[in-house]
Amino acid sequence: MAARRNHVPKAPLGNPDQWRKRIQTTALVNRLQDFAIGKLELSQSQVNAINILLKKVLPDLTENKTEHTGSFVIENRPLA
């Protein structure tokens, strides 16, 4: 049987500031979820501050309409 080696995890790829932002965003979402299910008490100003911060880092999932002018052609090619 092969001997086990101690695995040392590598540092995450990417910019450390990006990882820091992701962790902070996750913490904000967790606090808001805990407030929603009654585990945590937050004032209205705290909830508003969390919402403002989340709007800066998370995409808004509202419906976006895009209008295109002009024409385009769709080709249907048989698969080889």
C-alpha cells in the first residue's frame, strides 16, 4: 500500500482581494438569511446597509429587455 503524504492545500488562485470580497459578500448574505428566518435581530438601518452593499457586488436579477434593429440569418446545418 502506498504511504500517505501530508497534503498541504495551496493558496486559492486569483487575486486575494477578490477572495476577500467573496468572503465578505457571503458573510453579508448569511447575516441577511439569519435575519429572515429569525435567528438574528437587525435594525432596519442594518438591513438597508446590507442591501446597499449587496447591490454593489451581486448582479441584479431583474428582467432586462434588449431591442435589436436590423436583420440576421440563422442557418440550420446538418450534424456530421
